[in-house]
Amino acid sequence: MGYRFNGAVTFDAQLKLFGVTVKRRMRVTYGYTPEWAFVDSTTGQEKTEARELKLALEVLARPRAEIPASVTASEHEPYWTSANQLLKYGVLNRRIYERLTDLIDGEARVEDLELRGKLHAEPNLKDPR
């Protein structure tokens, strides 16, 4: 089964290596099923499942300043590239993981409330009992 909530969170990050700070845009794409009761968007019924979270991290590479002039113009354009290795256990501080999961859980709760509101406003979408 797939994840109940899917989305992406984009944020700015600073990487500091050898005294040089680089600012980059990063994006976490997620699939999330919470442990709290949520409304299934296909059935309109409330359900509870085991918590699952899948994350994918990307960084927006900006090669414009890094590539020699001999490279074509299209190769100078920014592009998203995987940074999943940074999500490995022990690479980042646990507070970063906690804040990220809190953010994802918050977005899921908002989406669930919106769906509940739609179901409440449109009786034909409810479970016919």
C-alpha cells in the first residue's frame, strides 16, 4: 500500500566546509502514513495504520558559476540532484529530523482537516450508512 500523505518541503540551507559557506535550496520529498486516525481519501472513512515515513533529499545545484565557458548554455542551468546520503542515521543532528517530521506531520494534519471539511460539506462523499 502507498503512503496516505505525499508532498515536498523546500527550504534554504547553508553548508560550511573548509571555512567556505555555500547557500543552496534543498527539497525533501516524502511519503507519510501517520499513526493517528485520518480520513482515507478514496473511501471517505476514518482509519488508522502503522506509521510509515519515506524521505528523499535533493539539493538544487547551481553550476552557472562553476562550469567553464566551453560548456553549453543548458548545462549552466540549475538542477535538482540527490543528497540522500545526508539522511543516513548519524549524519545530521537528531533535532533536524525531529523538526522535519514535525513539519511533515503538521502538513498531513492540515490536509486531513481539509478533507474532513469537504466530506462534511458534501454528504454524497460520505460513507452511505
